[in-house]
Amino acid sequence: MSTPHDYLPVIIQLIIAGGFVGFALTAAAWLGPKRSGKQKDESFECGIEQQGNARAPFSVKYFLIAILFVLFDVEIIFLYPWAVNFKALGLFGFVEMLVFLGFVLAGFFYVIKKGALKWE
């Protein structure tokens, strides 16, 4: 059984880490150079001359694909602990995983039906 006293080293480490981050940011803002100019404020692309505006908007489809990838990737990560404990979970664990996979596949087919993965 753990007590709050057991977490004291973790709390001390968090306080030290937070203090260091705060100190470093404050020191950088206070001691760092504050010079600006037209050339310094320009975007730099590895020595290539700038063409157009660097803040051109991306298509929403790009962000939607990225979010869906993360969503389904995180859901599939849940298969690993189940596979490790497959024998110990028995038939009940197998049925639970089938229900979970059913929900994942239903979401995937919904995304496909809505056309979220089509690049037109």
C-alpha cells in the first residue's frame, strides 16, 4: 500500500524541473538579445530565397487525416496488452476484444463512408 510520503521524491523532482524551466525561460528573456530588423524577421528556409507567404493555409483534409491516424493508431495500441494476456483473459477477454474491434471498425467504415480519406 502506498502512502503520500512515498510520492515525496516525485513531487520534489517536479518542483525542481518546473523551477529550472521557469528560471531558464526568465533568464533567456531577460539576458537574450533584443535586436530586430527586416532581415532578421524574414523566414529562413535553409538558404533558399523566400517565395510567397510562409503562412499559406493548409487544406483541412491534411489535419483531418492526421487526427484520424492518431485516433486509430492509439486505439490499435490497446491490442498489445490484450495479445500478451490472451490466455489469461479466456473467452470473456476474447469477446470483449471482439466488441472493441467492432467499435473500431465501425468508426473506420464511418470515416470511409463520409469520404474523409478521399483526396480530391
